[in-house]
Amino acid sequence: MGGAVTYVSFISKRLGKTVSIISKVGEDFPEAYWQLLIKEGIDLSWITKAKKGKTTRFELEYNKDLKYRTLKLKSKAPQIQLIDLPKQSRASIIHLAPISGEISYEVVKKLKKTTEFISLDPQGMLRRFSENGVVEPTSKTNLEMLSLVDILKSSFMELKSLTREPNMKMAIKTIHDFGVKIIIVTLGSRGAILSVCGTSYLIPPCKSRGLIDPTGAGDCFIGGFLSEFLDQKNVVWCGCVGSAAASLVIEKVGSSFFGEKEEIYQRAYAIYEKETKRI
């Protein structure tokens, strides 16, 4: 089992937060996965099972050193519609994690009215699919949605594609100019850049026991960050917790290991006190 909402939800629960998922799956979604999420205490009441529909699935293939991957779309669920959203609800933070363009501007606009903060991982907005499902990057993206976003997390490659700016500082400035207050640029084994209203910090990677599977590391980063941000913690500390969460998930295959709260905090303290710096 993978999926951005899975990784973000598991980490948020590990850090003591209440989590609900809004999503759409097909009738083929495995019951074992459903029960695993319920056992973790994640609210699934707003997941729609589309009749005769299929769950979005990707095949991931990594190179030998696990630094690069290719994705192939195997099946795709229907888009999330306005009717799929909760009629009356309030959330402290809503994190948007599209993986195949399933969230529209209208959906985000409605969700914006129900929360104080909107967080976005734009990866699913930056993908196009060939006839055989191979995922290719695209920069043909409607940036209007960014005006609704408070926090954005992306890789540097995604940020360049989103802004069409090859320089990181200019790309970050472009996103800030839309009104996005906090930007996180993940750099893999080099950590992450955290930009808060134009002031940037280097969040170093936490030491890990080994790299087995890098899938979901970025999702765990933002899950850890948002969980601490919810408690109004220092944003650099929030970044360190995100780095710690990412360092744990890569030690096992898939969404099978997230560590415990105490270990996440222990790793975060190790870099917060010594290694974070303003750049």
C-alpha cells in the first residue's frame, strides 16, 4: 500500500493528531488496507468507493542507487467532485495530495472555506500520461490554485516545472508571489529548504539506519511538518520533525514502518540543536 494520503495520515497519527481522509477509490481497493487504516485510528468516512470504478495505482521502478524512479499508471480512479466533500465540517489544516490530477480549483476553493490552512503537494498536477501509462512531467498547469494555498511542499524538479524557473531562489520567489507563505523544497539525501515569507533555512537530513525504499519520504516530511505546525511550533522545528519522519519510513518497504513519536522527536532534536541554519 502506498499513496500520499496514506503516508501523511500515518505520520500524523503517530504524532497524536486526528486525521480524516477525503478520497475516492474503486471497488478493487483491498479490504486489508481498509482495515489497516481503521486500526490506526484514521477516519475513512469521507472516502468514496466508486461503483465499477478502479483505484488509482502506479508501478514504480527505481534505478540501482534508488535516486531516480519511473512511474507507470496502471489504473485511475474518478476525479474528486464537489459532491464528494463533507457537507459541514471544519479542519485545522487540509493537505492536498493529488497524484493524478484528481483535484480541481473548484474543490480547493470550497475546502478553503472550511480550514485555516491549505497545504499542497503539486506532484499530481505536474504529470501527464502516455498511451501506455508512462508518467511524464508537464508544465501545462493552471497556477490559479496557488492563490488558495498557504503551505507548499515539492521537490526541486517539481518546483522548476511548476514555475518554469531553473533557479531555486527565483522559483521560490515566484511561489511566494502567489501568496504562499511557507514553501518546502525537498532535496532527497541533502535534506530540504524551508522558506518562510522569503527567509530560507536548510533542514538537514536525519541519520537513518539504512535506505531500503525512498517511496513516501516527502509525504512523511510534510506529515511531520504539518503535525507540529498545528501546535504552533517554531517552523524550523517543524521542518526537523518532517526530516525525522522521512528518515524512518525509508528504512522499510512501502508504508509498513513509521517509527514511534519518541524516536521521531529524538532524531529531530539531534539536527535542530546542531545542524539547522539560515541560508
